[in-house]
Amino acid sequence: MSKIVSLLLFALPACAQWNTSGGDAQRSSWIRSDPKISRTSLQTPGFSVVWKVKLDNQARQQNSLGAVAVQERYIGYRGFRALGFVGGSSDNVFVMDTDLGRIEWQKHLTSDPAPAGTADCPGGVTAMVARPSGTAFPAAPGRGGGGRANYAKSGVGEPDEGSVIIAQQAARAAAAAAATAAGAGRRGPGRGAFGPPPRRRDEIHVVTGDGKLHLLWISNGNEPDPPLPFVPAGANVRGLTVVNRIAYAATTQGCGGAPNGIWALDLESKEVVSWKAGSGDVAGSEGFAFGPDGTLYVATTTGDLVALDPKTLEPKTTYSAGKSGFVTTPVIFSHKGKTLIAAGARDGRMHLLDAADLASPVAVSAPSSDAPVAALATWQDPSGTPWLLAPTTGAVAAWKLVDHEGGLSWERAWTSRDMVSAMTPMIVNGVVFALSGGAPSKPAVLYALDGMTGKELWSSGNTITSYAHSGGLSGGASQIYLETYDGTLWAFGFPIEH
């Protein structure tokens, strides 16, 4: 029996994970494929609320629950689990069994009385819970990450070839040894190159209102080590991401007296380095994005897009957008072998840059009166055409990248129906999920749109009973998650038998 179980564990297919703000280190907010969600399935009945849970968390100003980080397959002492990790504004962490809609465990992380906070600086947990991530671009559709509909792959090799699993493990061990040798003396023992993450650790990370970084075991919430000083207490933290045993975060709006900028904490040496944004602020709601080589890209409200070294946070190169400052976090994607960076400016222009040369833009869209806000999202349609999505002051707008003889250009493709306080959309298998956050007197509404046309496929209507201000959309395993101000966590999807 033990041999059968071992083979089953090895046969589990890879699946997409929502590890950090924007889902991945590039902040794409894109789940490449899904066995149930599609433009066709959303036009037939069945997609609805699968569960909702009111969590015991006290809102702080307009900050309540963070977006959900997701691990679709956790194998622990309780068996197989699909888990969602949620940070609460009162320094709480909640872990949900996302199949059954029940709390797996919850934990309050601080004992010191929290300051009252303000609307701009609420204190408490302000960044979503993060799981360790890699910086390589996620697999394209059809190359894994397809969720639970992926077929199981045999661990048996060809005749006289031996076990595929053993060969794969040997190859990984050789690659890890080479990476360690390459990094020896530079980043400490065991440190490899940026790219695909090493074998995952069963841990999550969260920054509490006192500015400390907590590491918790997924299984039970225990902390193996004391929390580490990271950012100033009371800071407004954005974009917490853990890559290669370094935790990164942005601090914004001068909260807690923290300078606006980027911080990096080496989890092995406990050393902290930082980069300051100067006279401006870090633009957007997700702080920064990673290129596949580990370089950090951060946009500022004074109009600079800066590439930072992942180890020292020293600037490598800078692009200036001119007088119109940036208002979104950069988003990074691959197109025809190039790593491209997009960011939105206050005048509504979308700037597109080649990571290999930030001296001049690849393309800049026309100015627009409906400027983007918060963060962008990106995806590619079946033809390989990149799309860019942005919440604006009253809707969600879409651009597609057009190849022509003169090069590349952004073409405005569609604009959604009017939305109140639209949040950053997410894309699942060609379906754009857009959230109208609402207001205290107007509940939130979730929409599903055709990614190619913007046509409305589905709406939650009057289902949601509160508004959404913090948090945002995330997803995994054919479910979409959102949080409302009253402390309710909502899961939408196609009901399954339990």
C-alpha cells in the first residue's frame, strides 16, 4: 500500500498557485488555464457562490481582509487539502479549507495594543499573506498548471530506462549543486540563481502592524522562530513577496514614519536593505514586480520606473515618463522572446518598455481621461497576443498589443460597464473577472467578462451584501475569492459534491 501511495503522490500534476499580490512575481493576475471556468461555461447556469464565511476580524479604518493566497494541494498529517490563506487587519491569519469552506486554523499574531490609525494608514496587516515564489514566468497554457483536470503522468520510464522520477530527482540535484556552487561566497550556503523556486517549504509569511515578518507552518500556524524586524511599525505594507529566502515589501504613504520605498530582508542572515523613492511615493497597490532574472521593477509617483538589484536594492537603470507620474504597479510579461514591462501614468498613457533597454519606451498609448488606478493585469489570447487590463476611475479598460511594420503599439480594445471603485481584475482561462468594489451604501458586484470583447457573461447581481475596499480578487482550483469590509470571505465557482 505504501508503494501505491508514493506513486500517487509523484503522479500529482503541477497546478497554478496564487502565492502573492497579483498571483505571481510578475503581478499578472492571470491563471492560464482551468478545467471548469471558460468563456463557454460562464454563459450557462451553474457559476455561483459556493461558500461564504464570516471571519472574526476587526476592521481598521477601511482595511479589513487581504486577498487570498492559495495552495491547491497540500499534503499534511490531515491528508490532502486545498488551502486559502488570509491576513486580517487586526493582525490575524486565517487558513481556509477551500473545498469545504471551513476554517482549518486561525491565529492572532501580536499582543501589543495597536494604534488607532488613519484612513490612509490603518495599521495592522496591510499586505496579503505570501507563500514562497519563483521569478520565472509561469508555464504557458497546455504546459501544466491546468488545475485538477490535468491527467496523471506515469513515473515509469521506457524499457531499460528506469524510473522517470529517479532521473528527474537526479537532474534536480545536479542543477541545485551547480546553482549552489555558482552562488557560494555571494549569498551564503544553499543559495541558487533566481528563476524556478527550489522545492517549496510548507510555510507562509505575513507582516504585522509592528513591522515584523512572521513565518508560520502551513499545517498548524506554529512559528518555528521569533518574528524578524523588517519595516518600521505602523508602515503601510504592499506587495509582500518571498523569493529565494529573501522577503521583499514596499512601504507607502509615509505611514509609521517609514520612508516610501522597497525593503528586503534576508531570512538567513537577518539583514535588511532598503531603497527610498525620494520625493515621491511607490506607485500602485502591489508595490513592485519581478523580472524572470530576479530584478525588481518599481514605479514612482514622480514618473520614474527603476530597476533594482535583487540582493542590494541598488538601482541598475531608470526610465523617466516625464512630468506625468506613474499610478500603477508595473506588470511584466514575455512576448516573442523579450521581457516587457508595462505601467500606467496619471495622464492615462500606458508605457511599454523592454527590460533589456529602459532608455526609451517600446510603445506609449494615447492619453486618456479615465486614468488607470491601483495595478494592472495581463494575459495572452490563444493567438499569443498580449492584453493589458486596468481598473479606472469608473470601469475596467482593456488594451491589446498590436504588431505592425513600425513595431508595437497599444490599441484600446474595450471598456466594461460602469463600476464603482473597480479593483484590479483577474483573468482565468480567457475570462476576465472584474470587481465593482462599491461603497458603504452600495454592495460590491462581481462580473465575468469575455476577455476578447468585454461582453458581460455573468454577474453576481445582489448576492454580495457588503462593499469591498481592501483585499481584492484571487483564485485557484476553479474558484474565485473576494473579501468584503464586513469580514466575509466569499468563494464563487461551480458547486461540487462533497
